[in-house]
Amino acid sequence: MRGVLYAAAEGLPYIKSGGLADVIGSLPQCIDHDKYQVAVVMPMYKKIIDKFEMEKVADFPVQSGIINKQASLYKDVSNGIDYYFIRQDDYFYRDGMYGFADDGERFAFYCKAVLEMLKFVPFKIDIIHTHDWHTGMIPILAKKEYTDEYHNSIKHVFTIHNLAFQGNFPRELMNCFNLHSRYFDNGDLKFDTGMSFMKGAIVYADKITTVSNSYAGEILSPEFGERLNEALSYRRNDLWGIVNGIDTDSWNPETDKNLFAHYSLKNMANKKKNKRDLQRRLGLREDDNVLLMGMVSRLTWQKGVSLLIEKMSTIMGQDVQLIILGTGDNYIENQLKRIEFDYPHRAVFYCGYDEALSHSIYAGVDMFLMPSLFEPCGISQLISMRYGTLPLVREVGGLRDTVVPYNEYTKAGTGFTFKNFSGDDFIYMIKYAIEVFYYRKDDWKKMMKNAMKEDVSWQKSALLYDQLYSCL
Ligand code: ADP
Ligand code: GLC
């Protein structure tokens, strides 16, 4: 039996801002527990402290360069998995998780604390599976700062969920580690004139994965490589693309507690009741027959909301309704706030983060929009398919790998796809989807079934992670 520790900055059921939390809340459960003993570790933010009561395991000092603080380790069990939390209130007892001026120091502390807490885990950790830049310094610290056999023998897998967020900081941040300056000077950590957590992980992890096959290829190119494509190209033989799954128990239209009416492949009629309920609750005209489109998203440039805003009047010139749930960039939020005034009872923007409402939207809408500029994997289109809601996506990254485009001749398909990141291509596909919805109802129904039959669980991908761990 080998020990695997998952380290990440967020994870369900404790805290979530995006798909990373979905992954951390579900992948550890799906790994073969006859072969691997697993645990998860994340920072203990204010929101977690305020909401969850848990057992304290230990207090311990964290000394890392100029950082010299006490940390506490807490533990909770969820779905049979041990979740550990690093508590340090100066760093993490704040409203929000990221986006603070001292994020570099906060996550430098976290990386070091993860390596210090290993002694309190009751089994030996053989593999640390780190996720995204917040954990990026763990491999180099374990290999170069520690000199003991335990830390040096650990193998490291680093998963890139989003290469656009790299954890790049001024050179002075090196002072937060006890690392020799040569690791900066030789280029391992250097990025422009500063240092990069993400680059450190790319250089020092034993294996690198990202969350879809297509994205694994894309990030080797300048277009998607975010200026780390060369560093990644050096590691291309150790780079795997493994597509995400979702937790098919919590995302299940037959049992989902947030739904107005449960439904399944055999009882699709009830899906319409969710649509009615959603329309009623959000003040839209109640109508079973109109095409109701939805979006649940972080509102950032990545998600292609600009295409939606650009084509809003053309889209709303069709016989459709639109619901958007999201929060993010002020500029995008302000643009979207207009739609309720411009298209009363036909469009609604719910500005914020709301887990329960998101479930109602996945179940209640007919079509889900995801015109992303780039998309490492995407969880939302997987959830949509599971709920018989057809995704309309751009053919990029994980969206390309998971959504089968509608074929009007064979009737195959689980959604609609378009290629170029352009408003015209987007609107062309929306109009095409509208036509299918109104005039080829049987095709639409067939696609809903195809989508619901799609395997969006972790089953296949968990086996791939197993294979990957076996290489270490
Ligand atoms: P990303 O991780 O890039 O944000 P994903 O599609 O991988 O995109 O995952 C997004 C996850 O976050 C989905 O589970 C989605 O339902 C959820 N989500 C995003 N925005 C919101 C919101 N405003 N309210 C509730 N859930 C949201
Ligand atoms: C990132 C990506 C998203 C992916 C998620 C989980 O947030 O933007 O595409 O699904 O991580 O891997």
C-alpha cells in the first residue's frame, strides 16, 4: 500500500471557487483504496473555520527563510477520506481565498507547512500530488531544502488546472525559502526577473499532468503556453493529459436535493418541471416551449463572456431566454447587469456565487453556454450532460475532448461546438442550435439521451492516475 497526499488550495465539501475544488472533492475517493492510502491537505480559511468544527491534530513551527510562524493542523473526515487543514490565522483568516498582496508569502508558508505536517500523518506518504501554482514549491523544497531520507524519497505529481495562473512574484520572494540562490540563477525558478511557483513545479515534479489531452498538447504551443511552453516542452515525456470526471453522486438528477423534481433517462418529463420552477423563481416568463439557455461561470476573460456580450442583442433577438449565474471581473459584471432591463422577463443575471442555484440551473435550462477562449478541462459541460442539458462549447481544451458535436445525419452528439473564437462563429452555432431545438425536436431529445448516457465519472481517469502513480 502506498500513501498519496493531495495538496491543493481548495476542495469540496469545504471551500470552492471553481473546478479545482470539484476535483479535490472527488478524485481522492475514486483512487483504488486497496493500493493507495490517501489524504488531502489544504489551507484553513476563515470560511472553513466558521463553518466546520474539527479535531486539532498538532501545533508545529514553520520556519522558511524569513517566515517564522506557528501553524496548527486540523483534521476532518469526509466520504471516508482524511482532510487535513493548515491553520495560520494571520495568513488565512480572511474573507476570500486569493488575490491578496501577500499571496506569495501565504502560499510559500503553505508549501513549507505541508512538508512539515507529514510527521503527523499516521501513514507514510510516498507520493505528493500537488495541484496548481499554490502548491508549486513543494517538489523543489522536498528535494533540495530537506536532506532527510523521508522527504527526499517522496515522488511528486503536479497537476496543471490552469496555466494562466502561475504564482509569479518578485525575486525577493526567494527570501521566504531556505533555498540556495542558484535555483533562481540557473533559471529553474526564474521567470522574467522574478520567481515562479508554477515553473518550479514544472521543473521539479517527477510527473506533470494536466486535465485533458487536448490541453496537454495546447500548452506546448506559444498560443496556450502562457510563456511556459518551452519549460513544458523540456518535460513533454513526463507530461500526461488526464481528463477530469465529476462526482456522479452529488451531481445526480435522480437524487439531487436542490432540484424541484427528480428525473432520469427513463423519466425525462420531470426535467421540464425544473425549468418552470427556475423561470418562476427568477422572474422569467413561464414557458415550457421556449429555449432556455444558461451559464454558470467565473466571469473572466477565459470563459469567453466577451463573445456573449458582443452578440447579446442578436442572441436576444431570437426566441430564447437566458440565465447567467456568475461573479468575477467588475467590467463583465457591469455589462451583464444591463440584461434584465434590456430584456425583461427573458434574461436574468444573478451576480454572485450560489451552489444550490447552480444545481437548479444545470437541471432547468435546455442548453448551457461555454464559449471559452481556453479551457483546460471544464467541469460545467460535464455536469450539463449529466443533467441532459446540451452544452454549446468552443472546440478547445477539455471542451473539445468531452463534448461530441451534433451530427444532423447520424444523429450522434452530446452538444454543439464551434471552432474559432469569434462572435460570428458563436452566433452561427447558437442559431443552428435554436433551429434544432424548434424544428428537429426528435434530434434534440436523442442528444439529451446521448448526453445523459455519457460516462462523466472518474472511473476511466482514476485508472490512468493509477497507471501514472505506478510509474513512480
Ligand atoms: P473553472 O474551474 O475554470 O472555473 P470549471 O468548469 O472547471 O471552470 O468549474 C467551474 C465549477 O464552479 C463548476 O462546478 C461550476 O458549477 C462552479 N461555479 C462557477 N461559478 C459559480 C457560481 N457563480 N455559483 C456556483 N457555482 C459556480
Ligand atoms: C481550472 C480550469 C478548468 C478545469 C478546472 C479543474 O479551473 O479552468 O478548465 O476544469 O481547473 O481541473
